[in-house]
Amino acid sequence: MVLLCLYGGLSPSFLSFTDVCEALNVTVSPGPTVQYSEGDNATLYCHISQKRKTDNLLAVRWVFAASPTQEHLMIKMTKFGSVQYYGNYTHHFHKQRLHLLKEKHGTMYKFLILSLQQTDQGHYICKVQEIGKHRNKWTAWSNGTAATEIRGKRLLISTSAATLTIICAWFSDLYVYAVFVCSIGIISVLLFTLVILCQSLLNRRRST
């Protein structure tokens, strides 16, 4: 049985079996889940290792997924180090909030998201492509992907607060109901006492 693991359309005649089958080792930190409060600044790191060749270049993309079926390319650092924005993230507002920086000789990329909002909750995926020259043409050698999830602390607090509000409202209604029942009971006792008193007075008059 022959197994082929091709990346980027490279042919077996160009790469050995070991080169073709190995992929980039990509990890994202912190993860797999990190919590922030609304208004905080989030810092995500994309770590890359196991490049095929030390002089190959890397193209790094960050993708946002609010759900498993909806992925949106946010920002990309090209193999030459320039940063590009995509889709709705090309607006000036997002360009001020999103920053992608290269660190540690190109083995780690820092993604900054400033002033987090509720809509920023979701999965953030780092997609890396190793690119090298073959016969004076840029060619993709290998790929790697890793992800983390940002959750908002405020959402959890809001849920707890909502639950507490419901419980308090329930106890408040229960208190009003208890007061109402007690009031009816007191009135009933007073009426019963008044009836007994009236009957006693009538019986005394009749006896005299």
C-alpha cells in the first residue's frame, strides 16, 4: 500500500515521502478556552515549529468562527511580513483594534484584539502556510492549524444575575401570597370572634 500526503500541490518527484507527509506543528495559547471581560485586551499567540526548510517563509492567517459553520478571515501576515485585513475587518474601527505581530524570529505570532466586545466571543483559528521557492516560483510546502475560544466573563455574570433576579422575584411573589393568606386568616378569626360575641350577647338578653 502506498500513502501520499501532499501539501500545496507538490509532486512526489520534488519532495521525499518524509518531507511531504510532515506538517507544520502549530499551537495556540492561551487555550483551549480563555475568558475575558468586556473592554479587556486579548492577546493570542500562534506558535510554529517543524518547518521543512529554515529559509522558507510563513504566511499566517487568523480566522474568526462564531459558529462551526461560519468562518471569517480577519487578518493575515503575508510571507513578506505585510499585514492585510479582510471583509468587515477592513473598516478603520477594526484596524485600530486588531494587530498581528511577528516575534521570536518568526516562530511565534502575537494577535492583539483591543477593547473586547460581546460579539468577539467565539473560536479563533490560526492557519499557517509554509512557502518556499522551487525553480524560481513560490510554492506551498506544508500547512498547520490550531484554535482557541474566547468567552466573555460578563455573559456568565449576567446569566447568574438573571437567575438571581428570577429567584428573588419568586420569593417576593411568595411573600406577597403569604401576607395575603395570613391577612385572610386574621380577618376570618376576627369575624368568627365577632360572631361568637354577638351570639353570646343575644343569649344573655334572651335569658334575662
